[in-house]
Amino acid sequence: MASDKAGMAPPTEAPRPPLDPWRIAIYAVLFAGVLIAIGPFLWMISASFMTLSEVNLTRLLPENLLWENYATALRRANFLDIEVVTHPETGVLQSLGVSGYIWNSVRITFITVTGSLLVCIPAAYAFARMNFIGRNFIFALFLSTMMIPGIVMLIPHLLTVIWLGRLSESLFGPAGAWFNNWPALTIPFFASVFNIFLLRQFFIQIPEDLWEAARIDGAGHPRFLISVVLPLSKAPIMTIVTLGFIGSWNALMWPLLVTINDEWRPIAVGLSNFVTADTPGDLNLQMAASVITVIPILALYFVAQKQFTEGISQTGIKS
Amino acid sequence: MLNTRRGRLLKENLTAYAFLAPAGVLIFLFGLFPVAFAFFVSLHRWRRFPDSYIGLANYEKALGNLGYILFFWLALLAFAAAVRVSRQLAKTLRQSDFKLEAVPLLVGVICGYATLLALDWFFKLVPVIMLIPRQVRGQNVSLDLFMEKFGESFASPDVYAAGQMMLLGFALTAVALALVVWRFRTVSSAEVIVRGGMATAALLAAVFLLRLTIDETNLAIAAARESGESLPIWSQLVFVSAGIVLVASAWLIFQRGIRAQSNRRFALLAFGGLALAVGGYLLMAEAPAALAAADDDLLQGFWVTVMYAGGTVPVQLTIGLLLAYLLFQPIRFRSFFRMVYFIPYITPFVATSIVFRIIFDAGKTAPANRMLAIVGIEPQRWILERSSIGSLLGLPDFLAGPALALIVIMIYSTWTYIGYDAVIFLAGLGNISGELYEAARIDGASGWRIFRHITLPLLSPTIFFLSLVAIIGTFQAFTQIWILRTGAVGSKVNTASVYIFDELQNSNRYGYASSMAFVLFALILLMTLFQNRIMGRRVFYG
């Protein structure tokens, strides 16, 4: 696969030729590209510390760093609200209430990624290392669903979610609702064909000898999967986790359809609501809110950069 | 020995299915079933809950008479698919003994028919089931009530009749399969059964589509006649189809002309092709008439989508390739550059769009307007501007082009995707063997010639892949537009997907939105096929 090479530097780390005009021109273009690519982010950060009038005049740098913009934005945009109740005399923690869009997104992301791993790993293992009737046919059927544009699926997904929600509501009471609750936001994304495909490609490469050895030791498939295959597959699992994280963190269209209040709305919807409700209001606060939204993604990106680039070169997903 | 081996095989099969079960159920529910379901919804009046069956009326609303024409072509395509499967089947039969395979063939036909009966039953059941939430609304929802309603829906007359037919089909299939297993167990029988089943199913589906189209068309014509008008669907169908056929054959003739040896032959073929193309174009002049009753917002959505694709894809691919090529030179900080270029792609649209809103604000102090001021141009209204770029530049109407607001969205979208394109191009460049460059350099080729004659051809698979992904992406583009659009520009920036989403979320027209989504789907498929044929031929796979 071409994408395997994405993380690999081209093989030209030979002795560096001296700087000639051509080389200077290359650097000039590349640095101009850097400026265009991250200029908006730099200004976003800078503007998040400004006063409103400074933003309106589009100053490049703030005169004073207004850290309180962040506190105000967190509160006004309903991003995060932590309610700590301690006992009035002893000071012992009694209850801890966390709410807000960030908390929602964290919960949604966690459920989606965990569920996706639980569903996709066994399926990928079955396709990669087991023989069963109809394997190739089922695999082809799964893959074919990747070609269908999302907009066609939108309405059936919505109807299915509404119906399943009613069923589970009658089973588990109001807590079992799907609509405007976590199941609608997470369960449809558990079985990702792409994840299955990625893991399968990796599982196939695990040497057959390991399986023979495990079988002689009396291990069956589930045992082999848990104690041999999984520890070897940290890299693809990391890729899935990072991609799942961006997917849920950036999701906008589907959450807009299936949520009606803030109880489970993720951060992208929250930011979008804050901006539309605020137009053309406090741009400095909007910038602070944007920075808060972007930071987790960027942090993860800097930590797991290789997984990001490789994973995305292989999928081209962006939600 | 045999017993334990069998036991182990059975166990392995069961374990595998258990491993697959969760993913299988979810993919069926959220991957496979939705396509059939969306088509089903599009044939109904459906707002949140199912309403009456209205045939192709949603498609007529979307595309006017062209909707019927589209379905006619779809039916023909289904027939073509059926013929293809049948030919494969015939090939299998020829390779084996036909007499011996006659029974499995019959079994295959029964299987195919039974599958369709099951589908029929299922889609009669679905609307009844879909109504349950509405029926139990307001009552004290309990599992018993829900299950009672669920049970009742199987007993409703239509569903019951279809269910009996399905059971009959299943019983026949079981008997037939047992017969094959008992008497005709050969290697090729399984293949014959599968192919026979597929051929039957495809043929029946094609017949169903064709009947649906013809019935609906006749109904529409009759309805129009009753109200004293005439609805020339059939003549339009003939004209438009003939036009398409003529233009397609003109294209084929041109292709032959290009390959022709003598100049005379080339001139002759080119002239013939031109004549055919003109004829086809004249015939296709009927198409606008067929579109007369179409939904103008949808047509505009398609037009906006085309402009959006035309304005972003070439630009982002060119710049991406340029950056990747520069990054591929022996330079320092390569991984730093690559990391930075990728940042716009991974960050949420919602966050970055806010900065672009400020850059392209209508105010005098907005960065974009300040830059215009440096060059001495009047400040523009950018994302609030609904006038087209052409009219702002004082060009005639037919050069109007996209609204200025759409241009801002294009710039934003290009900015987002360049890094992604550059990273993929870089991977593609890394796959080209260094020896080729070495050889070219020894032969004294200049930098540009190396790029033109080695890099570009060997990179063509990557270019092909990226352009396909990018074009399909623009046809599905939603978030970047939905976020940057303002009330002031109205529908001038709404692509087809944004319009579909609006119909869904604001108007709750599920049936209509489904039909439009299907039209978009058909268009994307068509484009993919077209691109595969035209560009795929030029791709050089080393």
C-alpha cells in the first residue's frame, strides 16, 4: 500500500548541498506555506487574549494578555461546568457534578472508541485468521458499504435510531432512549468497516507459527486473540483510537440531527451554537472558545503524529 | 477422526460467526439496510412517520420529467446487470455438464425468487413497524405494549399475505436445496446455484424497476391529460436518450479518429463525430424542457456544487503537488513542514471557520479588505455578498460564475485540504524509484523534463485517486458550507447536500430528501464511472 510510505521520509538525507538561489526559493515557498497553514491558528490564539476592540481592529498582538477571556468563554459557551459540593464543616467531597460540551464530547468519544474496538477487533480477527463459510462474500459485502455516500444513509439512520430508541425505551425506561442520548451519538459508529479493514490487514501479517505454537499449548482463538494478537497490534489500535477521536470530536452533522438539548451535545455543535447565538458579538470570546476546542486535537496530534498521518493517508476521512 | 475434524470445523465456524455477529448486525443496520430503506422512503410521502405510497412523485418533484427518464435508464442498467450475470452463469454451465446442472440451476432460480419474496415481505412490514412509536406515543410506554404492537404488525393483512408467500418460497428453497445436497452434490453446483440466484434476482429487480417506471409514467401522463395538459414524457425520453447515445458514439468516433493512421481518415472520422455530436446536442435540447418542472433549488444546488468542485479541486491538487514536490527535494525540517501543513486538515471546521469569518468580514478593517485597500480596490462584502464574481467585475451575464461568498468558502475549503493532498502526494513520490531519476540525470534531462516525463506519469495513480476522492468529497461537502453561509446570501451557496440537509432538518420532508439524496448518489456513481473510464485509461501503473 502506498500509504505505508507516508510516514517514511524520502531516502535523500545525503550530505547537504550548499545554499544556492534555487534552494532559498524552495525554503521561501515552504515557509510561506507554513504561514498560510498556521497563520489563522496563531492569530486565533493571539486574538483570544485581546479585548474586543483590539479584535475588531484586527490587531496582530494583544496589548495585555486577557486570561479571563478563557474563563468567560468556558462559562458563556457552556463548555465545562464543574460543581463541587463539599461538606460545610469537614470539607469532605460530597458530590461532583460535571457537565458542559467538553464533558459530553469526552464521554461520547470514549464510548465510541471503546465500542468500536470491542466490535471491530473480533470481526477483523475472524476475517484475518479464521476459515468459515462465506468469509469472502461477507467481507466484500462489508467493504461495499464504504462506497455509499453518507447523505444517502442519513435519513434511514435517523429513522432506525428513532425506532430502536422507542424499543429500548420500552425496555429500559427513559434512560434507554436513543434519540438525544448517547446511543444515537455512538452506536452507529461502532462497526466501522474501515477499522475492520485496517486491523485485518495487520492481523494477516502475524506469523502462522505463533498460532501453531499457541494451539499446541491448548489455546483457542479467543485466547490467542487476547494474549498474542492484541499485544502485537498496538500500532493499528493507536491509529484507530486517534482517528476515532478526531471523528467524534469534529462531528457536526449527525449530532445536529439527533440532539435537541445540551445534555449530550458534543463540542462542535456547542461551539457552532455559541458562535451563531453570539453573532456578531464577542469575537475575542469566540476565539478563546475555538482555541479550547482545537487544543485537545492538536495535543493528540503532536503526541501521535505518525498514527495521524498514516491513518488519514489510508482513509481520507474528515467529518 | 472424521468426527473430531468435523467437530473442530463446526466449532471454528461458530466461533467466527460469534466474532462477527456484533459487527455484522451493526453493519447491516447502519450500512446495508439503509440503502434499500432510503430508496423505499423515497417512494413515499414521509414526514417523520410513513405516509402514503406515492411512487415516483418525489423524483418528479425533484427533477421534473427527467425523473422518469432517469428511472427508465436505471431500469435499463439493471437489465444490463442481469444480462451480465446471466452470461457468467452461461459460461459456468458451458464449462460443466449442462444436463447435470439443470437441477441446481432451477434451485438457484427458486433461491433468487425466495430472496425477493423475503424482501417484499420485509418492506411491507417496515412501514407498519415504523408507525409503532407514533401509536404508543402518549401512552404509558411499556415493553408489553410495544411487543403487542410489534406482534400485531406481523398480522396486518398485506404483511400477512406477503409473509405466507415468503414462507412458501423458503419451504420450496429448503426442499430444493435438500434435493441438491442429496442427489447432485458436485463442486460446480454451488456456483451454479449462487449465480442462478443472482441472475434471477437481478432480472426480477430490473423487471420491477421497468414496470414501476412505465406505470408511473403512464399515470402521470393520464393525470396531466385529465387536467387538459399534455405531458410529453415519452417523446422527451426518446429525444434525450437518443441525444445521449449520439454524443456517446461521437465520443467513440473521436477516439478512433485520434488513433487513425492517415490524415484523410482522421478528417473523415472527426467530421462524422462532429456531426453526430451536433445532432446529439440538438436532440438533447429537449432536456431543459424535461427539467421545466424540476425543483429550482435543487438544480441550483447542483450548479453550485459543480462550480464549487471546479473551483477547489484543480487548485488544491496543483498546490498540494507543488508543496509535495518541494518537500521531496533534499531539504531540512521536512517532517516539520509536513506536520504543519497537515494541521488545517485535522482541526474541526467549526473552529477554523470563525477565523475565516473575521478575515473575510464585510467591515473596512477586515484583513481581506485591508489588503484590497493596499491595491486600491473598494472593500467587498465577502461572505455577505450574493452577487456573482462576474457581475462584480462587470462581466456579461453568461460569465457570472459563483457568488463572492461561495468563493470565500472555496478558499477556505482549499486551505483545509491542501495539506492532506500534499501528504498523499509525498507518499506517492516516495514510491517512485530513485534509479529512474538517476538515469534521467545522466542522460542530461533538465529538472522540468524530469518532472514532466518521469514524475508526472509515475504519479498518475496518486493523482487519479486524489482527484476522485476530492470530487466525490465536494459533491458531499456539507460542513464547511453550512458553517460559513450567512442569511444574506440565501441559497446562493447551498450545494445539493446542504439543500438536502435543510429539507430534512427544517422541513422534515424525509421522502423528498431521500429521493434527492438518491439522485445525488446516482450522479456520484455516474461520475465515478466516467472518471474511471476517461482518466483510468491515461493512468500509468508503471
